[in-house]
Amino acid sequence: MLGENTILVVDDNSKTQHDISVILRFLNEPVSTHTFLQWRQLQETLSGKSEEITCIVFGEAHERFDLINEIKRIKEKLPFTPIIFLGEKNLEWPEDLDPHIKRRVIAQLNNPPAYNPWVDALHRAQRFREATMAASRNNEKRPVHLFRSLVGTSRE
């Protein structure tokens, strides 16, 4: 089902799913598209597969969808997986929310996204994964959010 470094796109709009899929395939990125209903069913099978997922892109949901609780579940089940929002998400973050939950959202892109913001977001997603995986392997407690201030747009 998932290959290494797959990008999950979760959107109820089939046109957006198709467009994002075409863009990501053009960028040579493996992609798997799902509706929010499919996403709810898929979550149970993803536990422990965080290393196989580059990032999760949340787009438009036809029904009410609690993204904050969703991000909390992702943090627990997929600890290395960053999140990208597609389109406008007017989230009101509770003041007592764990700051690591907020930092998991690494980008919010317009829909349709432009090339440069996509590439930047994917670069940040890769660096986020690398930083969280390295920290977990080394049992380091250095805050992962530090990578955000250090990551530029240059590649290795």
C-alpha cells in the first residue's frame, strides 16, 4: 500500500486530489490520495509506519473535521510525520495546547499551490522527519522545532 516516503493527501474534493497528485508525481514524489472518510479508516493501519510517510496534506473536508484532535492522534501514532494544510484553515489554537502539536504543522499552502511553496514545504517535511527520527534514535531531548529556524531553501 505505502512505499517509502509516500505523501498522503487527504481531501474530499476529487479535482484537488487529482491536481495535487499530478503535481507531486511531476516532482517525482510518491503520493497516495484519500477522502477524509478513507483517512479515518486508514489511520488504524498506519500506526508504526511513520518512517514510510513524508508528510500528510490536509485539504478540504465536506463534513466537520476536528483537525486539532487529528493532529494529536497523528503525533501519537506517526511521531515523525509533519502536516501541511492546503487551503485556508481558520484554526483557533487553544492557549493550553502543547506547542509541539502546533509545530507539527509545517506549512499552510494556498489552493492551488504554486511550485516554490510546494518545494519549500516538501523540503521542510523531509528535514522535520530527519530531525525527529535522529532525535528518537539518539534519545535526545533537543527540541525538534529548532530545525525550523535552521532550515533554508538550499539542498544538500
